[in-house]
Amino acid sequence: MRRIVFIATVVALALIAVGIAIGARGPDAERPISGTALDRASAAALAHTGGGRVTETEVADEEGYYEVEVTLADGRQVDVHLDRTFDVLGAASDEENPDDGDNDD
């Protein structure tokens, strides 16, 4: 009987931990854009940056409804923030320089 109570307690605690982890992320946390929304968001972001390659997307970004990361030909990355109707709210270049490595030349 003690073994059953112990197992039930362990299972209950595991389920609670999983629920907390899922709840902390929220329903849209780091969910990529998909379907026709991906096509429209990508087109808007690439038009804004003047080209490049879409390398990452996210729904429900903290700075807009959509975020599209564009990698430019020179290796710089720009995060383009869009509203629900795919209008550009703004863009931010990543701070890291792609040529900055860990080597100490």
C-alpha cells in the first residue's frame, strides 16, 4: 500500500512540474509562423530589409505580433517586427558582429 501511495505521489508531482513548465511558456511562446502567414510575414520583412534570407520566425513576439529574423548578404541579422496585418512596426539589428569570433588575433 505504501508503494502505491509513493508512486501516486511521484506521478502527481511530475504532472504538476510539467504543467508549471508549460504554463510558464504560454501558449504562443516561441512558436514559429506557419502557413500563409509565414509567406506574408516573410515577404513584408524581406521588402523592409531590401532582401536577405529568412532564418527564423516567431508568433507573439514581445515587440509585435510577428517577428521575422532576416540574415543579410553580409551576415548581419535583422529582426523585423510586424503587427497582425503584416505592417512593419520596426526592426532591430542584432548586436553581435558576425565577424567577431572567439579568436584573439
